[in-house]
Amino acid sequence: NERPNPKLNTSPGSPETILHGRHALAVARLLEDDGIPVKVASEWNEVQSAAAKKIAWSSLMWLLCHEHADPIPVKEVHATKAGLLKQLVEEIHPALTILANESGTVEGSSMDTVA
């Protein structure tokens, strides 16, 4: 059966979508069919770590866009500051992962998660 929806537009540099829970494998197959990189997490802390990294990335992207009085677009940050963005995310990620895993958030018995 061919699905009527077109392939989704994703960047080759995009991080994997992290899936967890009882429907993770089924959702992974759907996303992979659309060319989206996916990882099924076996542990809840993998989801927490991925979410922390995505929050860091989006926050740091905003800061780099607004580094000066005259903001620049996201596309320009990708073109001129991609290395700095990656370095900053990798630098802050370990601390955010520790905080995310100590937050007291626990996996619910019926929770399915995408990060």
C-alpha cells in the first residue's frame, strides 16, 4: 500500500527523532518511510538526554540569531556559525542531561514519547 502523503522535508544534518514506548517501533517505521532518521530508545534517560539536547540547540540558535543589535536569520546562523552552535550544544549537553535525569520526571506506564 502506498501512502498518499508526500515525503517530509528534513535536513540531512537533523538529529535523529528519539522514540520510546509501546508504539515506538510502529511509529519508527512510519517516520523512516518518510526519510526521517529515527532511534528507538530502550531507556527513558535516552529520551531525557535527547530532549535536553534539542532544547539547548533551539535556545542557542535563538541566542546566536540575536547576538548583536541587528538579528540575523536562522539560515545565516547555519551558514556562518554552524561550528560554534555545535560546539556550544556539545559543551552544555552533559550538564543538561544530568539535570533532565534528576528532574524527578519518570516514565508513565502508558506513556509513548517522541523527542
